[in-house]
Amino acid sequence: MPINLTEPTELLPVPGMRLGAVAAGIRYKERRDLVLMELAPSASAAAVFTRNAFCAAPVIVAREHLAGGAIRYLLINSGNANAGTGERGLADARASCAHVAEVTGCEATQVMPFSTGVIGEPLPVPRIRDALPALAASLKEDAWIDAMRAIMTTDTVGKGMSRQVTLSGGTVTLTGIAKGSGMIRPDMATMLAYLGTDAAIPAGELQAMLSEAVDTSFNCITVDGDTSTNDACVLCATGASGVQLVSDEDRRAFREVLQAVCDHLAQAIVRDGEGATKFITIQVNSAGSREEARLVADAVAHSPLVKTALFASDPNWGRILAAVGRAGVQGLDVNRVSLHVGDVLIAEHGGRAASYTEEAGKRVMAEAEIPIRIGLGRGTASATVYTCDLSFDYVRINAEYRS
């Protein structure tokens, strides 16, 4: 069960975007697994992709097509990652775009393809081709919920959020959906996320805003320390409202809403982490730099020993200190390090705090949401990372993933 997370029942339409979802039989039986998103001709698009060197074929093609501009369609399939498929994978990704072009009348280079699912298996392009006419005919503005569910793989609930913000020229909408539950580690964004707004924002400014939002949302989560081959986060601005960002106040207000939606979607992925029973916030304070704070936060968040202790509600705080110590902070003075778990001061001055009791540690570790605060005593910088515990079910889910 996801941790304090429920699936949205309604998401606001974004004028200038139409969506559809159908069952193409790519991997799953009798469930929707193919999504098409149509953008208005005036739309601009921005995206951030995985930094995994073994990136999937659709990532390569999507990057190429985005660089050409004038994106009109996003094609997303679940059940098959089209990764580790070599030249055939690239040909299949491009063929899928060509089939969208045949059905819709756009150019193949105006289609960005995305895939998620099992790595190393050929993409069943004929199934995609055969499903596209019905998919294109089904496009409508209020199909965000259908699309949200169709992109899921091991997710237990769909992840989405809508917000509206009033700018100097009027009110605009921002809606986003995401999928992800495992193979999650910050190194771009995480798995797949799609956001749309009816604001009119040039591609360059849109890209800068997305990259900034991703840096403190999707790039600050981890479930299992594995970066996917297929990660992508896309933000589309249709311009259908005619509302532009004409002032610094407009830009600030839109950035805040974009950040809120990205934060929610990113944290939802962790709350629905494969087998997760606890949602963990790791905040590192008084660091010499943000990079230094991230080194420590990531070391704790990626530690299987810390994550299994959290699953067991075992206040084995020595595992946390060990992770801090091996994070790679040069010249770390352990006597200045402090460790709080929830409201409990556990360690300071190089060892266990005089006020700490095992009972207090067990109490806070038994909570469903656990904040961990680490002070380094070196400066004023900070960083926050979100993670979850590592349970028996995580092993089971991934052991059975292809069966």
C-alpha cells in the first residue's frame, strides 16, 4: 500500500492538449498500455532525460526530435522499455513515430516516443501501429486520468496533480502525471512524467523552468539506487490561454506552481516505492556546500543497511552515522555532527546523545513517515532527499517482475 498517498479521481484539462489511452496488448492483457498526447500547433515543449549511458532507444529519438522543435505528439507505451535493443530498437522507435505521422498527418520528427517496462525485448511495433487509428480518434482534453493509469507498470496507484494560478494576464492551468515505483535514483528525473500548461511560454524559458524544478524534485528522490534507462520528464506549454509571463512576479508565481506539482509527483513515486512501508525525508543541514550536503543525504538514502533498519523499525542509528562517515566529505569533524530522527536527538559530539533512550528511538522509527535530520557543523548549506525503506516485498516484486 502506498504511504499516505491516494490516486487522484480528477485532473483538470489543459486547453490545447488532447489525450487518449487504449489497450494495444504490448505486454499487459486487457488494460490500457498505449497513450497519445496531442499538442496545439502553437505549443512549446521542454524535456529532461536520463543520464544513464545505456539509455533506451526512445530517449535517443525523443532527444533528436525535441531538438528540431515543433513537437505535436507524445507517444507513450508501457510494458516494454525498448532499451538494450540496439539498432532494431532505434528503428522501432522511429517506426512508431512514422505510424503516428501517418494517422495524424504530422511529420514523424514532430513525435516524441517514450517507453517503460521490461528491458531487452523488441518493441511490438505492429501492435502499436494497429492500435493508433482508434487511439487518435479517441483524443479528448479530459483523458488525463486514463493516461495516468495507462503509463503505470509496478505502480499500485496512479500519480497526478492539477493546479491553477492567476497571473497578470489571467488564470492558467498546470496538470501533471507520473509513473514510477522502482528503479528510482536521482540522475535527471525519475521514470516518466508529463506536465502540461495552457500558458504561453517560449521553449527556452520553459526548459530553464523545468530543469530548475526537476533539480529539487525528481532529482531528490531514490527508492533503490538504480537509475533507469528510460527516464524522461516533459513539460508542454500550449499557449491556448494566451496568457504570457510578462513580469518577474508572473514568472515567480508560475515557478512556484510548477515546483509544487513536480514535488508532489516526485514524492508520490517514493510513497509508492516497490514494497515500501515508510516514507523517509533526509535533511542535511549546516554543510559547507549544497553538493556536500547531497553527498551525505545520498549516502544515507542509498544505504541498504539503513533502509532495512527503517523497515524493521530498528533504531540502529550506527548505520546512519556510518553512511555519513563514508559519504566522502573531506575533513569532516565527527564531533560536530548531530543526528535527529523525528523529534529525538540520537547522536552528537561524536557519539550517542546523553538524552537518548532506546524506547524513544523505537517510537519514532515505528512511524509511517520518518524525518531524519543530520547537522554537519560546517556551514550554512543544506539539501533534502526523499526515500523509503527496503522490504521483503521489494525483493519479491523484482524477483517476479518478468514472470
